[in-house]
Amino acid sequence: MSKPQVLQIGALSERFNQALAERYEVSALWQQADPQQFLKEQGAAFELVVSSARFGCSAEQLACLPNLRAICSFGVGYDPYPLELLRDRGIAISTTPDVLNDCVADLAMGLIIDTARQLAASDRFVRDGQWLTGNYPLTRKVSGKKLGIVGLGRIGQAIAQRAEGFAMPVRYHKRSEDLSSPYGYAADLQELARWADFLVVACPGGAATHHLINADVLAALGATGILVNIARGSVVDQAALVTALLDGALGGAGLDVFEAEPAVPEALFGLPNVVLLPHVGSGTHETRLQMEELVLANLQAFIDKGEMLTPL
């Protein structure tokens, strides 16, 4: 019996690529000399696509996939997918929620602590031999400080739970109040920023949240406030953020995501109150394995039953 055909948009781990190839007849789009021409010529053969929150599947690509039935995506982000077009065509899409909540929430807390206490900068201070000439400047306390969370989905809730261990009062902002939440709701984002010592961005990306964190929100957070972004780079107006940090109008930033990854504004490189990470929120051996397994499980569930385990 022949294996089902699968179009894989972009490479994931070697382990995943091998597992996928063992189970299915895989066409690796990124390995084609002219990917778009390949889709124009061969796209009608594919009913199944595997991709990720990094690679997505563009409207132009979808136009070359007339028989596509399902997309299984690695990650929780869905902003690189034209969702309205997928709905109009009845194309199912799955992501990998829940399995990465803990690691992303852990990283958010790590960025809060690192940015406030300047752990990475202190490490560089020691390595550069500067401790021999004097002590490192005082930094800022974390425990007991006020935490604002933008978005209170699965990851936002996991961050709030961790903050409780640091005796941090928590408030959140989202489109509507979650009446089941024990945390305070702020309908106005600027009001939340003015209240918070730390503002963590944990909402989805996409057009609805593009530049949600703008110059006004950063100004409300203020010269002692710290912004942490583990969501999507598009949610923050990066130019306004750089300006606020360089001018001292914002107290600091811990960033795992950026607007044009992997490009990062070089103006931030020398700032001790800024921590820059290469989008590693879910980047642990344990979590990435679970994400890979869930992509494969979603794909096989759709083949077997026409339904995914974690549809978007």
C-alpha cells in the first residue's frame, strides 16, 4: 500500500524530518530548485501539508494547492497562515498547544528575572574582568512587584501561576474579561501598563494585535517599567521600543521575539537592561519532542478519521 503524500513547507529537526519521511511520501518544498514553480506543476497532488509557525503557508502557495485538505503546523503561532482563505476553502489546520506552555512560561519568568537583576550583563561583567576594578551596579527586585500580562490564554495563565510564587500581584488585558480568572482585569492597556512594574506580552500575533504595544503603551510603562515579549515580534512596535530604551523612557526589555527575525536591532546590543534571545521559548529537548509527536499525531488522525487532535 502506498504511503500518503505530504508536502513539507520548511525543515524542522532532523529527527522530525526523518520520522515524517519514514511514515509518508514527503516532498520537501525547501529542497526544490524553484519552490513556486514546483507548486505550480505538482501542487494538485497534495492534500496534506506540514509546516510551522515560522514557515506558514502563504496565499500564493495555497493557490497552487487546489486539493489541499489539511495543514499540520508545528508551534502555536498561526499568523503566517491566511486563516480566512483556509476557512473559505474548508481547509483544516492544527497547531501544537499546551505541550509548550510550561517552557514558554518558564522562559518568561527567566526574562523577568534576568532583565531586572541583569544576570546576563553581570555575567559579561565578570567575564570581561571588570569585577577586578569595582562592583556591579545595583539592580531591581522582582518579588512582590506588579505583573501585567497582555493575553491570558494558556501561556498567559501559566505565567501568572508562576508569578504567584514570587508574591507578584497580577492583572491582565485581553479583548474581554475572563470571569473565571482570579486575576484583575484591565480593559485599558495603557492603564495596565501604568500600573505594572513588568508587562509581559503573551497574546497571539496577526493583524488584530499588530503593534498593540505602541509608543503610548511604552510611555505608560515608563522609565522604571520592564517589557517582556515571548509572543510575536509583530505585537510590539519595535522602532518605538528601541527609541524608548535608548532615551531611557523605558526601564528595560526581555525579548525572545523580533519583528524581522533573525535580524535584531544592533542599537540594543550594548544595553545592560536588555536581554536578547533567539526565539527559544519552546526550545527544550523535552518540549520540542512533544511538539513533533503532536504534529505527527494530528496528521495521522486526519488521515484516519478526518479530524485533528488539536485543531485551531
